[in-house]
Amino acid sequence: MYPSKGAWMEPITQGFGQNIAAAGPEITALFILSAFVFLLLFKVILPLANRRQDMAEARQKAELELESKREERKAKESENRDKQADEQNRLTGKWLAVYERGTQVQEQTNALLAGFDTRMQVMEVALDESKHGSRNMADEVHEIHSHLLGETAQSRASR
């Protein structure tokens, strides 16, 4: 059968204690002192190691939080840049539409002015022809008037 859990430890500890007692008081004091230092170190170093591990975990957690905040900020900045780009594209589209509309209006105005200029030229030609016809008519009226007045003046003189 197997011995109980603590049964195998008893002969070891008895043998260890007898060996230390046989070694002398200096070795026994050194062993007790080293055991005391060993226990003290475990009481002091082990909590420090645990605290160091806790601090490392806390630092790692803080770094992860900081990284996630950076990613959130980058995502927000990216969204803002996308919104600004969309707004600028929309405004550029509006300006292009306004510019194209202005260009269309300018072309229509130029076409109307060209038609108006053509009509003015036609009217100037008609006016010149009318003036020339009026001069001819005035000359004819003057001849008639001169002829009538000339006869009238001669007929008065003969009377």
C-alpha cells in the first residue's frame, strides 16, 4: 500500500534534523538564519514580484486602452476627413454647376447679341436706303417747287 501523504515526509525531516544537529551549533545557526532569510525573502520578494506583475499588467492594460483610444481618434479623424472631402466635393459640384450655368447663359447672351447686331446692321442698311430715297424725293419736290415757283414768278412778271 501507499503511505499517506505526510508519512513519507516524516523520515526525511527527522533525518535532516539529525544531520543538522550533528553538524554543530554554527551550521545549525547558519541553517536557521538562512531559513529565516529565505522565509523573509519570500514574504518580501514574492509580494514585490506579484506587485511588479500587477504593475506590468496594469501598464499593459493602460497601453491597450491608450491604443484603443488612438484607434478611435484615428477613426474619428478619418470620418471627419471623409465628411470634409464629401462636403468639398459637393461644394465643388455646386460651383461647377453654377459655372456651367453661367457659361450657358453667356453663350445664350452672346447668341442674342449676335442676332441683335445682325438686326442692327439690317436696320442701318434700311435707314441708309430710306435716307437716300428721301433725298431723291426731296430733290424731286424741290424741282417741282422750283418749276412751279419759276412759272409763277414768270407769270407775275408778265402780268
